[in-house]
Amino acid sequence: MESIWKLSHLLEPASLTLIVTAVFVTFASASRALNHGKEMERNLDFSEASITLDRSQALMIPLASSCSLLIMFYLFSSVSHLVTTFTAVASASALFFCLSPYVAYFKNLLGLVDPFVSRCCSKSFTRSQGILLLICVGTVVCWLISGHWLLNNILGICICIAFVSHVRLPNVKICALLLVCLFIYDIFWVFFSERFFGANVMVSVATQKASNPVHTVADSLSLPGLQMITKKLELPVKLVFPRNLLGGVVPGHNSMDYMMLGLGDMAIPGMLLALVLCFDHRKSKENSLDLTSKGPKYVWYAVTGYAVGLVAALAAGILSQSPQPALLYLVPSTLGPVIVLSWSRNELTELWEGPKQMPNDKAHSMEA
């Protein structure tokens, strides 16, 4: 009975908002990746900005992530300003990437003239893009000054969407390899890192705040309004929601505590969703005349599995009163349904190996 009462905290506003936001962001990342893929097909220049992972790269991601964790754990105070600056630039770029399609849509809808203002390195830059860039930079500056959790989440969501759109998986074989490696990575750094390093490395890195370079510069120059600039920042590498969101407070927690979910817990499953969404899109075009072949799309099974896995991770955290590696629950709940469903439909081999590249594909693209 006590466990059921504890699980009722999943209905807290902060918990529900976190779940809904994470599911939405994961699906939105996959959708944007599909649209970005279509853009790459129409414009060969876009292919230079996209990376398709191979086996060695999939194996290197957990190793590189582990090295980054240790650097952040031991040297974070030394590289804090550098990390914040790099994150600010990445956030502005990601926000620009996410908003660009909407600017182009409304520009075409309203029939607005959008003259070029510059051409640099064979890339054109229009007036609307210049205005959008100023808005993105202004948003990042507002985040640097205020450190507000809502701006942090907006920038984090954009980074997640941009990452899933630019880093792709060719097939379920590479996807499974990456997910299994990160599954082990997440479990080790959450459950076992304290035995080797004296502290929970994952939790320590996730909860530490970065020094704000804007505050440091303003302080050194004795600029007015220094008290309005936050000294420490939550970096947009995670979603954060205050537990007292809409007045709901979890008993036993401080009202200023936050619920957190790392971007990797959305971006990594988002890569799987992007893969199966592209597969669904390709199959729908191939079977457009075959009404009997249509059925529930893989992406809906993966999205449902993601929601179930996320709820399970949050429930486990509430019941155990300890941090949980979200990928422990998300990997089986997303990859499992896709593999079982594809096996039952006799499409596992096709998904496992990925689409075959035709030798004339590049020639056809050049002609187009």
C-alpha cells in the first residue's frame, strides 16, 4: 500500500510534465530528422552536415562519453567557463536549426520578399535568416543572464533535435550495438562508479552547475546590474522541472529541488525512432498501392515503448529513492517492440541490414 502511495507522485505536475515533454521531444526529433533527410535528398550540400554512424563509431560513443564524464567529474571547475561558452554557441546553432523551417514556411505563406544580405563560402544568407540569428543569440543571452529553467529546457530540446537530425543510424544492427553499449555505460556509471571513484560520477556531473562567464566578465569590469546576472548555470544538457511546478511538492523534497532527465535519454531513443520512422516512410511509399500491407507503423510501437520505459524509470527512482539509469528501462522498451514486431512481419532482415544502396542513386541525385 505504501508503494502505491509513493507511485502516486508520478501524477505530480512536474512528473507528468517531464513525461509528456520527453515523449514529445523524442518524437519531434525523429520527425525533424526525417524532414532533414528529405532536404538532403533535394540538396546535396546538406549531406556534408550529416553523419551516419558505422560500427566503430557506435563503439566509440560510450568510450568517448565515459572520458567526458571523468573530465567533467575531476576538472569541471577548471573548464567550466569553456564548457559554458561552447554550450552557448551550440545552443544558438541548434535553436537556429530548429526554427529555420518555420521561418521559411511563414515567409512562403505570406509571400514575403527575402533578399540576400551576404554570400560567404558559397552559402547564401538572407535577411530573415539574419533576423532569426539575432533572435537565437538574444535567447541564449537571456539564458546566460537569468539561468531560468524554462530557457534551459528550450535550448536543451533544440540541441536534442539537432543532434538526432545530424547523427544518423543506418540500420537496426548498428542501432542495437549502440543501444546495448550505452545500456551498459549507463548502468555502470550510475550503479558502480562509486566503488571505483568514491562518488556517483553520473549523478555528480548531472547535478553540478557551471560558472557563468557573463557574470565573471561583468564582475571584473564592475558593470552595473551585476546582481541580476546569475553566478551559476544549469547547462542545457538535461531537462529540469521544479518539483513545486504548479504548486505540487513531493513530500520529503525541498521545494526548490528539480526533476531531471538527461538529453541522452531522449536523443539516443530518438535516433531509433528516426530510423524506424524513415523505414515506415519508405515502406509506405513502396506499398502505397497495396492496401493489404498497411498496418500499425513501427514508430508508434517505439513511442509507446519509450513512454512505458520512461514511466518505469521514474517509478523505480521513486520506489528506490535513488537515481536510476534511464537507459536501463528505455533500451528494452523501445528496441524490444521494434525487433519483435519486425520479426513477426518478416521484415527483421530488412531493418537489420538497412536499405541497399543502389549504384545509380548518386547519379540520379545529381540529375535531380
